[in-house]
Amino acid sequence: MDPIQNRYGLFVMHFSRPFMGRVCLALLSLGLIFLITVDAYTPQAAAQPSENTIHVVRYGETLSEIAQSYQVAMAVVMQRNGINNPDSIYVGQPLQIPVVEARSEPAIIPATEDASSAPQSVGITSLNRTYTVRTGDTLPWIALRLGLDLSALRALNNLSEGQAIRLGQQLILPATEDELRVKPALLRHTVRAGESLGLIAQAHNTSLSALMAINRISNPDIIQPGQELVIPDPAQTERAPAIGPARAGFYYHDVRPGETLSQLAVQYNTTPQAIVRYNNLPNIETIFSGLEVRIPFGPPVLNRQTPQAPRSGTEFVISISRQRCWVFQGDRIRHEWKCSTGQGEWVTRTGTFYVKTKMEMAQSRAYRLDMPYWLGIYDVGSYENGIHGIPIDWTTGERLWDTLVGQPATFGCAMLLDEDAAILFNLAYIGMPVHIVD
């Protein structure tokens, strides 16, 4: 305690902390005693939603706005209230709002920095993945390495163009399609006498390996009655819609000892030919430890002259080196599939073509094959090359090459699995653009 001088020139003792209730301070000066009472002040903590906070939906409110007002991720509110569609809320509906724990301290900024210009750490309150800045990182470099849109990365982290990031700073990454889904609660099963892991997997429409993996079981014969098992979610058959324009770019990989191009192709869902093509390698054997290779992802960039206006309608893009294809509707990807093209003397021609014939079942007299879901695109002599499903042999009725989709296999056409070819056939129209690139 330090003495301080009050407005009357008297010295009193200064107390560094407030007292509860009313406290008497005795001042002794010139033989007189002054009794001064001081009302203590107790600061009120900022109100936080309690565990039982209920919000009643008002007219014009959206679930996103409600979640934002309570500083809670919308996905968390949806999961707490069993909501599958955020647009299905109604006026007067009571919503449970989960507790949000306040951050106890602000982001740390070094004392040598100007607080007005220093990059601010972002409070991580969403389900998005995060990235911690490392030595040598820049924002464009992070976006390039992780295959992210740079402007989206800046906006999500409240960073202006040219603003520096610092070592150890935590960045929020733009959500992937999978992260946009609200995951259902895990189903659990209690083992009963006589049950086997295989029968449990079959009863819940899952695989034995998936059941063992999620429960960390190495031996399927060691389960016991009363043991509780987690049942994996069924495979998702419907993809979440893509956000914004199609993303494309490159992953970068530093080759480690013993790795081959075939292994990298499997790891990154591409082909060895694509890695050779995009890195100017002489062949698939030319690879060594420490080599940095770039591996393409997303649809290829098309070199075409188009007006500066939004595109509409369906277009089809095929990459020969990657053995993949994409269905576009406007600027959005509707489907992405593996496909097969020609090879050797039957290599598929590159360029932009337009569908000129459309037949549910075409016939190739040259090879005595039926071609389901035929879309003809260009002529080769007296024949027509196109896009089709799995060929059927005239003599045996056997479906050919169905195990070869995803690698060069045809006599110049583009081949899809039947289910994919059927979808494309229903979307296609005479005159639909087909872009074939290397």
C-alpha cells in the first residue's frame, strides 16, 4: 500500500483492490477523525449463453445469423437441434444454443510491433481445418501448397492483400465439401453372446475392416459379450455441392527414398503419365529422393477465347494424361470421373469438339462391338470417334475393358463406366462442347 494525497491535502492509504460492501476508512489529521465510506465496485463479467440458453426464431432471421449472434458455428447449432436443412427453421421455433466459452486472453502481439498493423490471430470457433505458420511461409505459398483459393484464405482470416503473417500464427483454412456436412452421431453396438465381428458388420451394412479400424481391433476373434463397439457411418453416396468456381492447381511433393511414380499416382489419385507430363520427366523411372514434383488436381485450365460473361449449359472436359474427365454446368463442376482414352497409333485427338451424334446404342462394325450411350464428336476417315460406356462383344455378349477404366485402353474413343456414361448421355445435347486436352 502506498500513501496518496487527497483533495484536502490529507494523506490516506491507497488500497490496490476493491472491498465488498461498505468499508470505513479512518483519516487522522490535526487531531480530527474523518470517517469516509467507500462503495466497492465489482465488475460484471460479460454475459455468456448458459447451458440452457433458448433462442426463439423471429421473423426474417436465418440460422446463420442466429449462430453468428451467439458466436457459435452454424453446424453446431444444427447438430444440437437435429436440423438437417438450415432453411427449414420457422418463426416461433425454440432453438437450443450451446455454451460458448469466452477466450480468457487476447491474441499475443509482440511488444515491438505496432498493434494496429500486426496480423491478428483468429479465434478458432468453426469446424474448419487450421494451419500453423512455419518458418519461410507466405500466404500465397500456403495457398499454393494446400490447393486453396488465395482470396478466400485472406478473407477467412481477415488479412488484407500484402499483410504479413507471423511465425506460429494459426490460420483457418477454407472448408472442404466433406466439412460442410453435419456429421450424425456415431452409432454404437453392445456385443451379445454368440455374436461375431463379421455378423455385426453385416447387420450394420458395413465392412469388417472398417469396423475393426474404427474400434482399433487387430484380431476379430477377441471381442467379448458386453463390449461396446462404434459402428462407422455408411458410405456417403451424395456429394455436397461445390462452393464457388472450380478449383484447380498443383500439389507439391518432395520424393522420399524408395518412392515410385506409381505409388505417388495412387496417393494423389492421378496417373504416372500425368506426373511425367507436368514435370517434363523423360520417363516414369526418372525419379529420385529429394526431387520436388508437382501433381495436378482439379480440372485442367482451358486455353480458349470467350466473352467476359458467365457461362451456362453443359460442357465435358477430358484429360488424356490424367485419364479423368469433368462435367461442367456453367462454371461449376457437376461430376468428376475416371475415364479411358486411346493409346499408341489410336491416341485420342486433342482439341475442342461438339457432339454431333447421340445414340443409346451405337454399333462398331470394324470391331464388332456395341457401344452404349454413344456421343459422337469427330470423324476418323469413314469412322466416328466419340464417348461411350463399356463395349459389348457381338459374339460372346461379354462386356469388355470394364476393369481398364482409368488407364489408356481404347481405339481412340473416350470410355466411361456405364453408370457415368448414362449420366453424361442424359445431360448431353447435340452441339455440346467437348474439350480434350493432354
